[in-house]
Amino acid sequence: MITYAYERVSTKEQNLERQDIAIKQFRANIPEVNIFKDKLSGKNFERENYQAMKIILEHVAKANESKEPVEVVCKELDRLGRNAEGIKKELHCQ
């Protein structure tokens, strides 16, 4: 299985440690380069590392000839964004 993770807090002053610990407890062997982190508001999906993760996932999906399962882990669904309808749309885009 190929695992990626996403962590987000709303401001630069907030700490990602709680999310990082939870993700690494859930998937202990996740490579650090597969964890994408943003310190920005969840008002929209135009966050640098979130967008980078999406691009990588698109490339992995196209190149994954063996159809190895790919998962994205986040501590809480609201880390993807703060608007429930926006999150639903984002998850159904693929």
C-alpha cells in the first residue's frame, strides 16, 4: 500500500504535532516525504502543499500499473477544509 498523509492547522502559530503523532501511530512506516503539511486557513483548497499532494496523487494514479492501493490519511476530515460541502466535492473529484 502507498500511503500519504495531510495535516493542516489554520495559523502559523498553531502546532501540527498532535496530528503528526496520530498519523504516525496509525501508519508507523509512512515516509516523511509522503506527509504534506499546511499552516493556512481551510476556507478553500488553494493551499500549496495540499495542491502538491493532489498533483502527486494524480501522477501515482496514472503510473500505478500494479494497481497497488493508495491511501490518504488525515487525523480529522475537517483538516481538508472547513466547508463540509466543499470537502464532499473535493473527495468526489476523482
